[in-house]
Amino acid sequence: MSGQRNHSEITEDMARDLLESLDEGIHIVNAEGITIFYNRAASLLDGLAVEEVMGVHVLEAFPSLTQKTSTLMNVLETGIPMGEQQQTYVNRKGKQITTVNRTVPLCRAGEIVGAVEISRDITRMKELSEKVIDLQERMREPRAKETVLQPRFFRFEDIITQNPVMLREIERAKRASFTRSPVLVIGETGTGKELIVQSIHSHSPRRNQPLIAQNCAAIPSSLLEGILFGTVKGAFTGAEDRPGLFELADGGTLFLDEIHAMPIDVQAKLLRVLEEGAVRRVGGTEMRSVNVRIVVATNEDPLRSIQEGRLRRDLYYRIHVVGIHLPPLRERKEDIELLTRHFLQKAKEHVPTRVEKVADEVIDAFRHYDWPGNVRELENTVEGALNLATGSEMKLEHLPSHFHPLRRHLDAEFIPEVKNLREVLTRVEESMIKQALRESQGNVLKAARRLGIPRQTLQYRLKKLRME
């Protein structure tokens, strides 16, 4: 019995240590509303010492709350969990804090024995998002006797390609730019989705109106709704009258990136705005007409996102009026030399260097690489090599280590007196896998990333080649 009791005590200590180590504030009360756990993160948020809250009734520790406004007391009374609730309040030290709170009841044998509230501090993120919205709003205000310079967006002629598929998609985007139909741009990370979006706006009749972009994965769901649709005073604690991005983009274009990362409930409200052409601020009743052209993007297969429950099917059909599919760089090999020389000249504008040309061995290595990071990775690779080059030519030795084996695989001396193609390819594959594993200290996942293939594929090839 004593051994069992000791095991229980250790488990409880471990749980307490875990809760204490979290960045989120944790506040637990018993069935009477008395605090039985209050971690350091919660005390920092509220500006209270742990000792001031532990063993004290929640309404006594926080006199500004009432039985109705306290989420903990509300959940104790109803037994119904409360989802993410945004709250802005002034803590005991006079600092304004914005949190996202989730409150759930604690039950034993069907009886409510307490409640726990988890608070996440989003003060800084809220401040930054509001500054961006305020700046965009000020840019829209007419200024007497001042010339307001429009930001310079990319245009279709800025896109460098001779790939037939890419040229076809650019032509589709050009034709779509003259309409107000929604556009869905699909492409892996780094393929140039934002270039296409900016070009559509620059080529459209809305070119002199705002283009506003928002990454749906960069903002918590509780903030995203208010940022998109705006808020009215009193919508939640600390809420103010504030327009959303739809209102700020009125007459122009709203670009929503990583649409699959938008919470499902916000997707439903987005669909309603697209259907009605009007927006209702969070907490408000008034419908405000907006004339906004929507362009969205995703770096995932949208059908897979639908199957996995991260993208509403009805929203997909509404935004996929025009679809633009950007090919990855590994399918645009004819563009690699063009892009390399372009990025060289671009990087020279801010990197002091004597480099004037790129060695053929570099172009060969680039053509035999799969580019998992696509065009963005190519640009960063060129700039990185330019920082290391000391002469007038960018060479293979200036590239990251994962490019070096590629040149050896192209060298005829690497495979002397071997004439069977299958044997040549097997030797090359073995050598590349060994090199990737050495550079990854035997970590298969990291080696697979270096090779630009899935981990499962590498494991299969290791087994097939009988390599340990």
C-alpha cells in the first residue's frame, strides 16, 4: 500500500511540475470556487502573487468579476465547457492584457468537482495586428496637398520563366485579373504564389485600390475573426469599434494565404461574406456592403485538406472559380539558369562582390537538385554563395555541402569502366544516400530532407540496396 501511495504522490508532483512549466496560465478551482492551483504564468498575466490567489475564492481574488462574468464560476454552474474566449483587461499592475481563455469543468462520477481555465497571452500579437490595421486605414485616408504613393507590386512581366506550364498559368491569371471572380492559387511553398497574386492585382482595374494580404496561419483563430470582419465596442471585454480587412480592402483586393489553416467556424463566416457581399463586425448587427475581390492561396492539395476536415467543401467551390496551379521548380528545369543569373544580379545590389558569372558546374549541380524549397530556396542559395565567393566566378565550392556530391555523380571518373546504366544509377544512388546520412549523423529523416524525398522512400531504398 505504501508503495502505491508513493507512486500516486510522484504522479501528482509530476503533474504539478508539468503545469507549472507551461507558458499558458493555469487556474484551477474546486466545486466551491476556491483556487486549488494557480501557476506562475497565470500570476504574471494577472499581476498577482500566487499566494494572493491560492486558497481564495475566485470572486474574492478578482473583485472586478461577478458570478456572471467569471468564466470559471459560469462553468461550475452550467457544466458546459467554454471555447476560446478573447478577453482584454487591466491587471493588478495596471497593464492591459489580452488573453484567449478556454474553460472546462472537472468531473468525477458524473459530478462537477471543479473547473480549470487555460489562458494564453496574445497581447503583443493583438497590438501588432491592430497597428497593421491602423496603418492600412491611415493609408486609405485622403491627404490634402499630399501625394500618396502607392506601393509597387509585382507585375506579370517580373515573373521569369520559359516553362510552358508556368506560361500557361500566367496567361490564365492575366485573363482572370480583369474579372472580380475569386481566384485560388495552388502551389508548394516558394513557388511564387504571392508574385502571381500581386500581378493579378496590378493587372486588374483595381490596381489603384488597396491590396491587403493576411496569412491565415499566422494569427490565432480568436483574433483572426476580428481582424477580417472588424469588431464593435463591447463585443468582448476590451473590444473597440474597429474595421476589419474586408472594409479596408473595399474597392480593392484581399489576399488570404494558407486558407486551409483558417478555423472552420471562420471559414463559414467568410463564405457568408462572399455570398452576401456584406460583412457584419464581430458583436454587431449592422451589415456593411463591401466590394472586394478575393484571392486565396494554399500550399496543400485542397482536396486533401477537404478530406482531412481542414477546408470546407462549400467554401472550396466558392473560391475555386478560377484555379491557378504553379509547378514546383523541379518541374521547371529550363528556368534554373535564367533564375540563377537573375538572382545573381539582384543579390549584387546589396552584397559587395566581384562575381560576374556563374560556373557551368554550378548550373549543372542546380539542374540535378530537386529544390524542395523551390524558387525561394534557389534565391537564398545564390545569395549565400555570393557571400562566400572571393573571385569573379561563383563555383561549386561556394555552395552548401549537399550540392557537392552532385558534381561527383556527374563526373565520368566517378564510375570508371561501368557501362550498364542500371549499375551506374545504383552506384550514384548509393553514394548520394551515404553522403546524406553522413552529413545527417545517421538521422534518416534529416537525410531524406537533404535528398528531397519522403522518409518512407529513403527507408525503402535502404532496404532495397541492403544498406545499414
